[in-house]
Amino acid sequence: MALMTDDIQQKLIKLLQEEGLVSADAIATATAESTKSGKPLLTVLTETSVIDLELMTHAIAQVSGVPYVNLTSTIIDQSILSLLPSDIAERFMAVPLAEVQNRLAVAMIDANNVQAVDYLANRIQRPLKVFMASEAGVRHVLDQYKTDLSSVDVAAQVSQSEAAAEASSDIKTIVQDSPISRALSTILEYAVKSRASDIHIEPLEKALKIRCRIDGVLREVMQLPKSIEPALVSRIKILSNLKIDEHRTPQDGQFAVKVGNKEVDLRIAISPVVWGEQVVIRLLDKTGNSFDLEEMGYAGRALRAIRKGVKRPNGMVLTSGPTGSGKSTSLYALIKEIKDDTINIVTLEDPVEYKMDGVNQIQVNAEVGLTFASGLRSILRQDPDVVMVGEMRDAETANLGVQAALTGHLVFSTLHTNSAAGVLPRLLDMEIEPFLIASTVNTIIGQRLVRRVAPKRDAYWSSPLETKSILENVGHLLPKTKEEVAQISADLGYKDLPLANQTAYTLVKGHDTPSTPRGYSGRAGLYEVMDVSEEIQKMIVERATSAAIQRKAIEQGMITMRQDGYLKALQGITTLEEVNRVTSDTA
């Protein structure tokens, strides 16, 4: 919040009271808290939500005699953003807005800072028109700098004539400050700031296409000249310690980059395709993961079933779902749930995605003979209490996992199946005896990831078709009367569920903006958690189908992924369209 004199602060408080935005009682309470904590009075008012930050900023601007601008949903053209470098903009919390009569309109948090204004004017060699904006508004515009890929185009133009020579002669000339290196750095920085999980560099006949997977959906970000492809791919190979002269067979590698304060591991997969070599880069952000089950979207019955399963001294807890559905993240969350100095936790992963203190993590390395199976044999000689196997890919690893569970270990692992019930026939397919599956598997988690609705959103009433779909999927779970709301909401883990007899339901959709495409931002998990009861154990021994086991689990209270998704849509977390998209292959 902008610095201000005591005189301006008193004028501001008087204005807020005159406009009816804050009461005398609220001022008195905030004053007492300010005296106790040492925080400025205005900071206390906003932190305790007595007054909205945008309203506060508008009021400060009014009493300071500075024009105000709300930037929380404003999109600034890249040509305007380029007039003030991003590092200077972030340092002074000042962003360019537009050019007006040879003056540059700039929004700042502290618009009364004369020294900062003078520095910026000298830096860009032109007079400024200064506006006041909130910190949230300025940061919203600062985030738009991440979409500036113009430097990649410049690097591509500069290096077009050099790229072929670099790739065909002395490849070591592709040094850190070359145009190709700068282009790659910019692409990686854009991907990290955009929260992308993967970068796809795909050769076409006459171009090189760059796509990023953001919130689980691939989208094209740019196309580069075909001539720079060899140099760009070679630069990636050099950083990954791969063979730069090998173009006929697939290669895998890794390296790490630092973007801002973030450490990001990159996993590289290069494959020969018709028009050249395709590169897929998986980004593993080491920061910002709490591995908290509630924050990941587990709630109610599902959360209770998981905690019951991981508290058992032995047996298997398995997660299932397609690639990129968050299975590994769930395993890390389970480990965090039980991690303690009194137990020895050993993991076998490919790759080790996140490093955890107090956990002994082993990286699979097939080149030296360290596979999941051989590594698991070794782990069982290290006196473990808990064993995590990144993935059960073959019968040998599955058998060893079952044997570990039988001999007093708690085993966590993943399998690629469409649902929780699908894990059981998958284990049968791996030639695990039914009685062994029944006696070792404690809990099975099926999961998917859906895109979250962006903070900027609109509420609307469900259409008759949407209402019918809601009632068909979760109508029997919803409370029938107002008296049941609190009890059923607590049981399912969701707040204030609507009644089952409504003719329409409140749903939400986000605003489609460049920073929140199609109205989504971030992802949340959908889960179904199957507790392997005695009845289900009997069905496994009798080799029942996955559909029959699924029906029995639902009878016993399991919430399916689709039902979990519909409940989350009713809570405003996601949309019915998104839930249907990711659960179309589940029962």
C-alpha cells in the first residue's frame, strides 16, 4: 500500500466514513489492532476485509489528488509493455498503460514517490502521466510480461542465416549468449511463468511449432522458421548431455533451470519424426507444492478412507489414472501424511520428481541395471517400514510389491487404469493370484485432473439438460430437506450443498481472457477412493469383473470421480463441461 502522511491518512479515514464504506466501530477495532501489532491502520483495514483493497486504493488516490485506474481485468498490448522493461517495472511496481500525446501513462502503487517517477521518466526518455493502482492490479499487468515471446522471434530472425552452419559444423559454437540460447531461455521462462507442465517442440515440413500444455490442455504459442530447428534441438541436447550427432534413435535426458526464485527440473524426450526431431520437455517445479490432501481436493468419505488405509501397518495403497493425472503427487501427499522419525520410508522413482526431507529416495537407472524390480529387491534388505514404488510396470515388480506387503511393509504404488476398480483385473493380468490381491490391497485411489474456474467468474442457473444431468449423477447424494444439509455436507466434505428437489442449480463460468483461456486457471483433482472391504475381497477371489466390483463399492458409499466432479462443480470449483470431458471413459 502506498506510503502517506498522517494528514492524508486522516482525510482518507474521514472520506471512508462519509461514504459509508467503514463504520466508526470498525475504525476503533482496527486502531486497537494497529497499536497492538504495529501495522499501519489502513493495512489492518484491508487485511481484515473491512474494506476492499480496490476501494481503499481508489480512496487513497482521491485524497492524494492522483488519478486512479483499476487494472485487475485490464489487458495491455505487448508493444506498450515493451516500453518499460519487466525488471524495472517489477522493481518499482509500475506498469505502462498507453501512449497519450507523447507521454507514457504509467500506473504505480506509490504514485506520490517523486524520485521513482523521475527515475522512470529518465529511464525511458519521455514524460509520464502517473496513475495510482492497487498491488493486485499492478501484479495482474506484470504477469502479462510472461506472454511476450517477441525476443524469440528476434532471435530466430538473427539466427536464421547462422543456424544451419552452427548445426552442421562446430556445434559447440552454440554458446550461452547466442541467439538460439536466448530463444530457448525465453521459451522456458514463458512456460514456467505460464504454469505449463510440458513444452512440445514439433518439426513441420516448413516450420517449427512450439506448443505448451497449460492446465492439462495443449495450446500453440508460436511457430519458428524451419531453418533454426537443428541448432535449437542441438542446444537442448548439449544441456541434457545427449549425443548431438544421433538423429535416428530416441534419447532421454534432463537438466535444471532457475527462473526467478523457482528451481525447475526439466525432463527431455527426443524422438525422430518424419520432418526432423520432436522434443518434449516435462517441467517439474520444485516449489509451491504443499502435498496437503485437503488442498489437493480430497474431502469427506474419500479423505477418511485414505487416512484409514495409510494407518494400517502393512498392505498396499494404489493410485490409478492416465499419464499426467497427478498420481505421483498423491503418493507424495500420502508419504507426507505418515512421515515420521520412527519409520523408515524408501522410494523407488523414475524420475525423482520432488525431493523430500526424511525420505530415502532412489532414482531408477536402467542403463546400470537399476530397474523397479531389482531396486525393490534391494530396498527390502534395507529394513523399510514404508516402500513407495513409482509405478508397477510389469509382473515382476507387481509380485515383489505384493510380497513386500505380505511381509509386513506398507507399499504405495501407481498403475495405469481408467478407474479404481480397474486396478484389480490389471493385477490379475499381471498374474497375481486373486487371494494375494484380496489379502494385500487396502485402498485404491482413482483420479483425474480438471481445470479450475478462474477467479473472475459469473454465476448462472443450470439449463434443464444440466439440471437433469446433475440429478442423475448426484441427486441421490444431495440433502432432501434443509435439516439434512449440515449433516450431508459434512459427510461428503462440501459446504452448503443444494437440495435434491431444486429445478435449477447455481453454476459458474470464468471470464475468457489471455491469462485465463476459456475461463480456467489452475487445476483440481477428482477422486474415487475404494476401501477393499470383506465383500470386495470375496469378489476378487471369485474373479468378479471390475464393473461388478465398482457397483459393490458404490453400494458401500464410494463417491465416483464423476460424482466428485459434479459436487465440485456445484461448489464453483470447476464446470460440468470440464468434468464430463475428463471422466468420459469412467463409469
